Amino acid sequence: MRAFVITGPGQAEVQHVTPPKAWPGGVIVDVERAGVCGTDIEFFTGGMSYLHTGQAQYPIRIGHEWAGTVSAVGDGVDRSWIGRRVTGDTMLGCGHCARCLSGRQHVCADRYEIGVRNGWAGALAEQLPVPVKALQALPDTVDAALGALVEPGGNALRAVRAADLHPGERLLVLGPGTIGLLAAMIAAAQGAEVHLLGRSSTSMDFARSIGFDNVWTRETLPALPYDAVIDASNAAVLPALAADLVEPGRRVVYVGLAGEPSLLDTRVLALKDVTAVGVLSASGGMAGTVELYASGVVDPRALIAATIGLADIAAVLAGEHHPGWGAAPKIHVDPRR
């Protein structure tokens, strides 16, 4: 089958590789759509931290936001999965450690991460092997494009849940990228007053174009009480700003990752009695995200700029952006192309 393979920093190609086979407890998914995200770009450039800690190495097959149809099942898997449309969790815990047994498989020390960690091949390929326990079934109202947005949506939903807002309260989202915009959409659907802080005029204008009126720069941000702040950016200076801006006694949520360590004065957290929450992965948020998409309460299709084929991925990872794609933040791939 055809698969996109990164062979080294700045080097990638479409290769013909051996198709996966279903093993006991696993299925094979024919991939229909997969998303490209910032983590994938870091693998392409060589900046991803896992490459430097030994948790990932070249060659690597990326892709952890996906949707498709189950085409084969292994021993012990109900055959009714065949033909079902699915997406799935990226985080694959060992299943027997204390963290996995307590429902924290996404932080299992020995976990695989599909297309990211410990060599599990990703979804930028015609087929993907997945444990059946990681699958999330998709209803007919959630097409392949929405299905491939469930994983980032799960991250965003967990961030909004962690913010612990009530209808009418005010949320500030730092970073109007895919996760930030998804968090803004979800929070707005739940009745929050949403504000976004950005830096790029392109991303800020796009946020306004999809219905968000309260979009600010650091210089124009109004001095309002923010009941929660979600940092969905990759800026090392913003975690501290989040703690400074949130109302005392409320919550800051960190779902973005900077390329370098952030400096955060914990005295601010203590003296303001602020709860700081970190969010890693969509685990625990996927079913809820599917429900939001299926009901139409949240429709993130506008976030998709374009859908490309495997041969076009390297250019996108290198920073190329077709003028006709517009300003939407997400690029999708159809591996069948």
C-alpha cells in the first residue's frame, strides 16, 4: 500500500509499504481522511521532542487525526465491526499498569501514540492498524471530514470541560488555531461569552469570519474579568499571561505546547487561588465530540482549508500554502488520492 514516510529532517516521500494485518484484538481501517497538525510539522522539521528523547525515530509514518472504515478484524474481535465507519484514540496504553487500570491510559509510561510515539505507524497511509478498544464509531451524520476532526475536537472538549464554565461566563482563548477555535466553538455552544487572543491578522480575520466578534491582540485586549483562560497557543510567554488574566479562584487550562519551556510564576497561582489544568490528548473527550458533531451543535467543517493527496503532504509540512485555500487552519489528506 502507499504511505507517507518522513525519512529525516526535511525529507519525506510516498513509499510502497507492506499492508498491515489484523492481529488478535485489533482491526484494519481503510483510511478515508486524515488531518495534518503542528506535531506532524515538528516531526518533519526535526524539532519534535520525542525525536530527541528516543520515544520516536526516523523513518516515521505520521498521522493521528483520522477517519475511515473497518475492513478486517483480528481474532477475538466482533465481526460486526467490519464495514463500520470509525475514528479512534491516538493514545494506546499497555492495559495492565496502574495508570491504564485507573482509566489514565493516555499517560501510560509505555504507551504507543498512533503516528507519534514508539513506532506505531500513522494514518497518512491507505490502511491503519488499530486496537478495537481504541475505536470510536461514527454515526451517519458524521462524515469523513468531521470524523478526522474528532481527535482535535476531543482535546478542545476536554479543555472546555476543565475550564468549568457556566452559561454566561466569560472565556478567553489564547491562540486561534485549530484547537483554540474548536474550544471556542464548543464553549460558545454551551453558552459562554468567548473572546480570542491572537497575533496573526490572517488567523484573527478568519476567526471573525466564522462568527467570533471578540478577537483581540495583546494590545487591544479589553480589561475584563475572564472566568477561565485556555492557552491553546505555541507561545512560551502565554502560559504566564493566562495566569495573570484569569479571575482569582478560577481556572487556567494548558492544552498548547510551546517549542521551548515556559516561565510561570507559581506565586501568581497560589496568591490568586487559581487552578491550573493540563490537557494531553482527546482521550475521554472523543465520544462527547462525536455527539456534538452528530447533533450539529458544533460544525467545524469551516476549519478545513483543503483536502490533498499523499504526494502533496511534504510541501504542506514545509510551509507551502496554496493561495486558493484561504485562511482556515486545517489541512486534510485523502490517502486514496
